[in-house]
Amino acid sequence: MTGPSLISFLVIALTLLAVSIVCILLIYNTRKVIDKNNELTLRIQEKNSEATSSLEKIREDLSATDNPARMTDAELLRWLDAKMDQTLLYTDPDLDAKKISDEFGISQRRILRTMKLENAPGSIAAWLAEKRIARACKLLSARHEITIEAISQEAGFRSRRTFQNMFKQRLGVTPSEYRIQVKNINNQL
């Protein structure tokens, strides 16, 4: 080979090598995204399954008794969860123990004790944040035309920033990323 043809051969070989490396990187990153989406799908399916069985248990408990004064702390928490889901009271950004007490006729002390003893988040604020995040997830999944700002307000957050911070802290992705991931999963199904 002569000088110019050797240089042409080397340029073509290096170009093919660069294209091969880019293709490998694209395949690797695509696989990571697919794996992450699959993992998110499984998490969503597990949560939906847990929620369905929890709702069935709540319905059974509600039909058996509807008097908060006679309920154990665990029963009261399930009852409050069901009532909050029915009324969407948790979407009020100013909701606190006093308002819950006034709404359902249960003492603030009993509500606070129940939250402390029976609830994993441990406080009313954490419990309400979980309910609001769950509502936001439903809205993000079902209503793509609504802005993140509107969803944060509809779910009961005081500000978009608070919503985004809590959402990312709890789920590991921003609301926008979550919406995209759910849309991608739905497109794959």
C-alpha cells in the first residue's frame, strides 16, 4: 500500500471503530433504560396489588363497624385512610390534625397517637405526603395534558418546588421523569 491509500484505509478503519463504539454504548444505555422501566413497572404493579388488597380489607372492616370510638388504632388508621380517599380531604394544603378531628369527630390526641403507633411515616404530615404523592402518581399517569404545577396543586401541595422535592425523595425520579417512564411503559404494553 502506498502512503495515501494507507491513510485512507486507517481513516476508514478508525471511523468503523468509532461507529462500533457508539453503537455499543447506545445498546448498553438502551438496555439500562429498558431495565429501569421494567423495574418501575414491577414496582407499580406491586403497589397496585398491595393497594387492591388493602382496599378490600378496608371495605370489609368498614362494613363490620363504622364507629371510630370502638376501633383499635390499626382499624382507625384504615378507616381514616378510606375516608380520606373518599373525600379527598388530604388535597387541602392546610389540612392538619385539628381539621381531621373536626371533620371526622375524633380527638386530635387519638389521631396523633394512631399515627405514631400504626403509621410507618410516623406523623400526620408524612402520612398526608404519602397520600398526596399517590394521588399525584395517578394524575401523572392518567392526565398527560395537565401541567406539573396543576397536578401539585390538585394533589394538595403548597408549591411545585415542595411537590417536586418530596416526589423525587420518595420515588427517586422527578414528576416529569415519572410521567415519561409511565408513558414509555404504557407504550410498550
